[in-house]
Amino acid sequence: METEIHERNKTTSLTKRRNALTVRKLVHLVTGLLILFLTFTISRQLLLILIIAGSVFSFATFRHKWLQLVHKTDNKSLGTLFYPLGILLSFLLLGGLPVYYFQTALMVLTLSDPLANLFGRIRAGNILFRIGQDKKSLYGLMAYSLANLFVFAVFLPQALFANVYFVVALLLLAACFELVSWRGSDNLSIPVGLTLFFIFQYTQQPDFLFVSVVLIIVFVGTYLLNSLKLLTRYGSLAAGALGFYLLVVAGWNWLLPVLFFFVSSVIFTLLNPMRKRKNRPSGGRNSWQVMANILWALLSSVLYLATANELFIFFFIASVAAVTADTWASEAGPLFNKRSFSVADWKMHKAGVTGGISLGGTMAALAGAFLVSAGGYYLFFDMWNLPDIGILTLSAFLACFADTFLGAFVEEKLYKSAFFKKLQKPESFTPNDLVNLGGSFTALVFFLLLHFLFL
């Protein structure tokens, strides 16, 4: 009897969830079609005011019980918050471009996304999978892509739609923005992702055959990184997105130093005799670890592209050299020394301890800092300048020691804090990530200081 009641309750709950999802998709469909109609009938200024008003209403009523059927399909979904935010950001970012770009992004979200959900409910012969947190399906992806092709044909100019490679790249990106979903975040990633790509296409006019090939390589590489357990699911997605940005948007000069850091780190990690110690995640590095190592380099590249200030090139090289030096010291040190000197208690310990310094690790850090500094400088400036390379190398080398001291005196205390005790999941942000962020940031500080003193 209890089993029957449990199954009945489970069925009822599932039915309610599906009904709520249907209602929410219908609301989004009607809203999107209404906004599309208004793009033809009213001014952009008035439409912006209406979109802002709708966004405020959605956020203000998210917790109201009388609108829960519209807002939530489960307790974790934030889809109805991402939806107006995605439309608003897309409209704002595309303000200076032809309106058909906004209409295309809007209709992919309005028409294609609900169709993906509808066809995804088919069970016979369907294949379910998970790339982000949300479940996706083969039928849903096929319906979504076919609907996108229809949207592109209707709303994009013929000159753009006739470019096969552009359409292929756009279909691949749109699929990526839909698949990589976290608690309904595809309602944000679809319009904003397409918007950024439209801006890139409109301003840069890239080779879309190259873009399509890069996307395919990124998809395959992301899958392999996760399959080989070098990175977690979200870690591999972060690395794939970073690789696409550096190669397609930034360029080879920005990609190669990061690629050298990553490949060499993987090699040293595999060679490290202590790689199976308990504090090493068995599923590979997660997204927070990826970003903790590369955040300052990423921001430096974005700032350079926005300002053309060469200072950000030096920041980029220094930060990549710093994380390379730190990783080489941590991973290569135990290869050459069984014991290390701890700056925490000024005693000798087994190699690999947090805050430990060894001769082998120190030499590896210096080598990594120099190779990235010299190679990165040559890539950007096509020449050797020993004073600049020396300052970059020393900045990265000192940052490695700053990371060591932060690990010795700060990391353990952070692990004991109430905030980090709650974060024990594989994809959680950890004190080690915070230490890595702080350590690599000091490379920028050391560079500015040394540059001021000696140049």
C-alpha cells in the first residue's frame, strides 16, 4: 500500500512539474512573439523601457506563490529570471546593430528552445544525456537545430544565410549555448551567446570555415579532457570556452602560452609520484581551478583588445608565467626531492606539503617562469629584450613564492572557516583556488614594481 501511494505521489508530482513547464514555455512563447511584434511597430527606446519593466516584474514576483506555476518547474530552476535578463542584455548589446540580429536571437529563444523541450519529452528511441546540469535529449537537440535553421532563414539577410560556414558555425554555437545549461541558464546563454557572436561577426568579419573547424575541435577536445579525467565536466567546458576565445577572438599569440602551460602541467601531473594523494580530485581539475589559474590572463587579454594598451600584454605574460612556475614547482618538485622545507613551521617534511619549498621545485619554477616569459615576449613582439624578459621572469618567480606563503599561512585557516566547510562538492570553489588567484595576481604587482624600479 505504501509503495502504491509513493508511486502515485511520484506520478502526481511529475505531472505537476510537466504542467508547470508547459505553462512556463507558453508564457515565454507569447512574451517573445509580443516583443518580436513590437520590434516592427514601436521605437527602440520605448521597447527598451517595456523590456526593463517586464524584467523588473519578473524578478519582483519570483517569490510570489500566486505566480509559482509560471516561475518554477522545480525548486532549483531560475529559468524565468534568466529569460528576461537574457532578452534585456541582448537588446542592450545589439543597440547599434541592425534589428534583425536581435530578432534572430529572440526567436531562437522563443521558438527553438520550447520545441527542444517538446520533442525532448518523446521517450521511444530518444537518447538522454547531460552536458551541463540540466538533462538534454537527442530529439530535442535535433528539433532545436532544425528550428534554428528556419529562424536564420527567415530573419537573417540572404547574404548572411547564403554563407554556409557562417550558418554551420552559428548552428554549432547555438547548440552549445543550449546544451551547457545550469538551472535553466540556457535562457540567458542562448540570447547573450548569439548576441556576442553577432557582434563579433559584424565587427571582425572572421573566416567562418576556420571558426567552424575550431568549434568541432573544441567539442572533441572538451569530451576527451573529461573522458580522460584530466578535467571535470564543468572544468572541460570552461577550458573549451577559453580555448575558443583565445584562438578565434584573441589569436594565436594569446593561445600558445596558455596551451604550453596546460600541456606541460598535465605532463608533470601525470609524472608526479604523489598525484593520487587524498587532496587531489580523482575526476580532474574543476572549472574553479581552471579559472583560478587563468583568470588574470583572460582579463588582461580582454582589456588589451579593448584598449590596445601594451601593459596588458605584459600582465598576460606575467600571469601565465606565474601559474606555470607554481604548477611546475608543485608537480615537478616531488620528482627530484623526497623532502621539502615548510615555511609554515620551518621544518623538513615529505615533498608535496602545502607551503613546502624544495631545490627541485624552485629550479622547475624558475625554468617555467623563464620559458613562458621569453616565449610569450617573442610571440607578441617578435624580438628578444632581456631586461623585459628578466623582469617578467622574476615577477612570475616571486609570485610563485607568494603563492607558497599564502598556502602555508592562509589556506588551512580558510579550510576551517564556516563558509568553506559548506562547500565540499567536486565543483566547489576552494581555499586553494583563492590562494592561486591571489598568488598569480601578485605577479602583476611585482611586474609593476620591478618595472618602475629598473626600467
